[in-house]
Amino acid sequence: MAAGAEAGDRAGTARSGGILALALLPLHLLPLLTTVLPAAFTGGGTRRWFGGRGENVRAEAQAAKDAAAAAFYELDSAQRDLRISIETIAAVDSSPAARKAAGDFEAFGRRIDEVSHQYITAVDAHDLDRDDLEASAAARARTELTQAKDALGTTKRDLDRFTQDLAPLLDKAETQLARLAPAVERARQTLLAATTALDAVRAAGLKADDLAGRLAALAPELTKLNQGAGQHGVPDTLHRADRVVRDAEAVRAEAERLPERARDIDRRLVSLRTRAQALTTRSEQVQPILSELRRRFTAACWQDLQRVPEQAAQSVRQAETKLTEAQRARDDQRWPDATALLSTVRALLNSTDEAVSAAGDRLHRLNAVAKDPQAEIERTRFAVRDAQRLAMAGRQKPDPRHARPLDDSVARLDRAVAALDGRHPDYWHFLTETEAVRTTVARVVAQIREERGQGA
């Protein structure tokens, strides 16, 4: 301890003497001594002491290193975020634009690898914590790290612009992804509702085999929905979910309507059976009508009705046969077959009804015109005159396209009236002629009004 104190006293005395000696040197030698003073005051240690600019260069190099590290982190974070966006787009969109975006991202990845390698190389090449770091080495480190930071920053800005350009594709993809889970869940719930409705129908004693078959056909689709978009893709999964919803909803709706449909078929069976019976009775009245027509009017007035009784009876028999088949289809719960057969029955009964009604209507019209043909004549002449006034309205002479058919109608009516002067007039021919005249006149009137409406 005493020896150490003595050595310390000598060192202190030496330093004091050195300082005192410096004070006695001429002023022009002081700058020269500044290069050796640091070493003299280190007590013989190995670390150099950068005074002034040397320490500033080291600090600038460290700042450049920190800035480059921050730029590297920002670029890496942006790349990771963008990779998520690209994966989102790729999962949803297979369009050319989406494929180009993925390719551009890969190119950015190679560029990012290059500038990252430049940065890492610059960091590894310079140990800024070395005690003997030269000022020139610190300056080189600052330059290389600044260049690496600038390259990282430029790449980051370009990557940001690329990210902005992807916004429409990303928005579309995120919208579809947002639809995915609700769409799949809606499909499951619709299938469940259809199954519940079908169970209720069966509990009521209705088989609904066709609906059960359609529902069973959706099972593979449900399996694929459960496997998820990762296996089948987002677009296909969305389309599949929509299709399942549509088909399952149709099954559910038909199942819920089935009891009412069965009741409607039952009502139609009763109604059409009653109508067929009524037509059978009415068709039996055609023969007396035909007998009166034969007795009072010429053959031309009734010969086209000769086969009405036979045709009516045949149509009613066919309708009754179809009704029996419809009842059997209903009992077997073949609802489409029952509906189709009932439509056939209705068509048969409608045609029979028209034929039977035609006989009675013919007799009624012939009786009326035989009693007073003038009423039919005046009715037809009024229609012709009214059309002629319309054709002349606002004109000095009528358009030939209108005048010619109207003049022909006048002549045709005159001929029909003249034919009534015979001993046994053909009243049915007279009625068909007057009706034809009115039809022609109505067509001309419609043509005139349409042309004037377009002109307005």
C-alpha cells in the first residue's frame, strides 16, 4: 500500500511538473503538442482518444446504423403486412389482375432481399463499438449504412405505392371473405329448416318422396361446405352456399305448401267430378236443341253442330277416366302427376262446355235474328258509319288504306241483307257476315287511332 502511494506521488509530481513545463513553452509550439498530449495523459493505455471530430464521426456512424435499422424494420413490417393482403386476394380472386399482383409481390420480395442483404453486409462490416476504430472507418461505415438506409427507404416507398394500388382488389377480397362465414351458416340453417319442414309433412302422413330426394342430393354440398374454403376456395364456397340456400329454400317452401296442395287437389277432384256430372246432363239437352234447329232453319244453320252430342259424351267419358287416374295419383301422393291430370280434365270439360253452350247459343241467336233482322243490320251499319266519320276527321278525303276496307264492308253488308229476301234465308250466314264486317271495321278504327297517336 505504501509503495503504491509513493508511486502515485511521483506520478502526480511528474504531471504537475509537465504542466508547469508546458506553461513555459513558446506559443508557436503548442499546436504541435496537441497530437501527443492525449497519449501522454492516458498513463500508457492502449485505447486511442478521439477528440473533437473523431468522436463526432463515430456518433454519426452510430446514428446512421440506427436509422438503417429502423428503415429495415419498417420495410420488413410492410412486407409482412402486404404478404397477408396478397394471400387474402389469392384466396378469393383468380382474375388476371390478382395473378399479376402476386407476381409483382414476388418481384418486390427479390428486391427487398437485395436491399436487406446490402444493409446486413454494411452492419457486419463495421464494429462501431471498437476502441481502436479509426475515424476513416467510422466515416465509411456512416456512408455505407446511409446508402443502405436510403435503399431500404426507397423500396419501402415503392412498396407503399404498390399497396395503395392493391386497395380495390383487397377491398373486393375482404368483402367476399366477410360474406363467407354468414353464407355458410345461412346454408346450414336453410338446410335445417328444410329438414324440419319435411319431417313435419311426413308426420302429417304425407310421403313427399320427391322432396326428400331433392334434400338428400344436397348432402354432398353440405359436406364440401363443412370442409371449408381452404380446400375448395372462397368463390366456389360462396357459390355453393348460395346454391344450397336456393335449393333448400325451395324444398322448405314446397314442403310447407304440401298440406295445402293436397287439400287443393282434393277440392279440385270434387269440383271437377261435379262439373263432369253437370255436363253429362247438359249434353243430353243438345239433341232437343238440334231437333228444333233442323225443324225451323236451313241445314247451313245447324249442320256443323251435328256431332256435338257424340263429342260431348266422349269428352265427358275421357274426363271421368282422367279423374280416376288423378284420384289414384293423389292417393299415391304423386302430386305432380295428380296436378297434370286435373289440368287435362279441366281442358276436356272446358271444350265440352263450349260445344254444348254453342248449340243453345246458336238457337238463341237464330231466333232473335229471324224475329228482327233489322236490329243486327242497324248495329252493323252504325259501326261502319262511325268508322267512316273517324276516317274523314280532319281530312278532305280519306286515306285509301282506310277507305277501301270500309267500302268493301258496306258492300259486304248489303249483300248479306239482300240474301235475307229468299224463301228460306240462311240466318247463320247472315250473322257470320255481319260479325265479319264489324271485325274488319274495328281493325280499321284501331289502325287509324294508332297512326294518329304516333303522329301526335
